[in-house]
Amino acid sequence: MTMGSGARVKSPTSLGDIIVVAKRISPRVDDVVRSMYPPLDPKLLDARAAALLLSVSHLVLVTRSACRQPAARHWVERSLAAAEEHMAVLRQAAMATEPERPPAPSEPPRQEQSAI
């Protein structure tokens, strides 16, 4: 949402909240980019991309709360849903790189103790 679209911020405090949350996004982007350099660790990339998506989602929530505009911004929901789909692919790739774990050893059968 751009401020030129007619949105009005409820209070200066709300605008401050938007600024604080927005400033958290850039470092998350940097983390995602750094995690793409070799050697690539799919689990690390998944974790950092999830942190970025969480920061963007937080910004959306804070902005909606701060602005006097109906929440009829369907493009935001579509964009977040598409990002979630991408996250699912990253998560699958991260899990595919995990080595097969041997099954946990089963516990020996327990004998019931009689109450004497």
C-alpha cells in the first residue's frame, strides 16, 4: 500500500510501528542472499527465507492496523500465498537433503510388576 493511494495513518505512533517493522526486512533479505552463496545449506536457506516471510507478514499486519483503509487488498493475500507456496518447495528441498535416519531402537518389552 502506498501512502498516495489515499490511506491515512491513524497516529504518529502507528507510523513509527510501520517504520520499525519495515527496517527489519532489509537485514532478512541480506540473510537470505548470503545463505544462497556456496556452500549452499538448504536448511539454512529455508530458515532464513521463513524469517523474511514472517517479517513481511508482520509488516502487512502492522500496516493494516495502522491505516484507515479496508483490508480489501487481495493482491497482498495472493502475494503472501504465493510466497508460502515457494516456502513449501524450499522446505521440501531442505528435507530431501537430510540423510536417512535409522529407525530408533525399539525398547525391550516391559514386564508388568505385580502388587504384592
